[in-house]
Amino acid sequence: LCKYAGCRCRLRNGVPKCIQPDGQEDCQMSFPRIARMNEKPFCASDGKNYYGLGSLAQASCEQNRALKVKHQGKCHDPDDSPSREGLCKQAGCRCRLRNGVPKCLDKNGSEHCQMISFYNIDPVCASDGFTYISPTVLAAHSCDKDLPLTLVHRGKCRDSASSSSVGL
């Protein structure tokens, strides 16, 4: 990660720095694009997603703190997010993804709550202004993005230049 020969990247007080052999910190960091397009993301200790150790080292230097890989995969813990009751039939239940499938869970994580779901192609307009192929796909998107999306009406959303929607 260091631009000049002889310089080594070392942690100084927990922060990666390019150091000369005599201990001076006047070397420059070089941040090659280590991440490849097919690389899977990982979650770092700053709660952000990274796609390569080079990008993690760069962020660590820019933030002047040591960042570590927390886990493989994107940073997203549905249990840390606020309750999303809109797609569940019973009060107190919230929509969460479990093994990639949207489920309505109670506060203990039990799956006894029922989700409003339809399995046929049945376009619906959601509160974000986008049309989803079915209420189930809407629920999955809501859980996956941790957005409190609700079904506005059945059928496609009207195309209107004046309508505001959040882009994907």
C-alpha cells in the first residue's frame, strides 16, 4: 500500500501508516484497486461495506483509525433496526428476512405471526412510488432494505412527473 520502495505499511497507534525503515512517517500511501467486480462485500468495524482490503486500508487511513473486518457479507442486522409492522397482520409483529425469505416475527423472533402475502403475479404500487410484481416481492424489498414500505394500491403506480419517489 506504500508508493515508495523501502516503505512499509505499519499500524501506528492502531492506524495503518507508511513508514520508512528509520521510522519516519513521510512515505505516501498508494491505494490500488484491489477489489474485483466479483468480490463479495464484507462489513467493517465502522459499519460500512467494503469490497477489498485495499479499500478498507484506504478508509482506515482516511479516518485515521484502525478498521477491522467484522464479518463477511453486507452490514445489516435486522434485529438492530426499528420495528416494521406494516406488512404483518398482527400488532407487535415485524417484517424481517430469515434465510432470504420475508417473515413476520414477534419480539422473541418466533414465526407465529402471519404476513399479508400473495404468490401470484399481482402488480402493486408501494409507498416509495415503485411498482412491485407482487405484495410478496414488496415485502421482501421492504425487509431487505429495511424500509417501512406499504402497499398503496393494487396495480401499477401512475407515472407522474410531479410524484416524488426514492430511486433504487
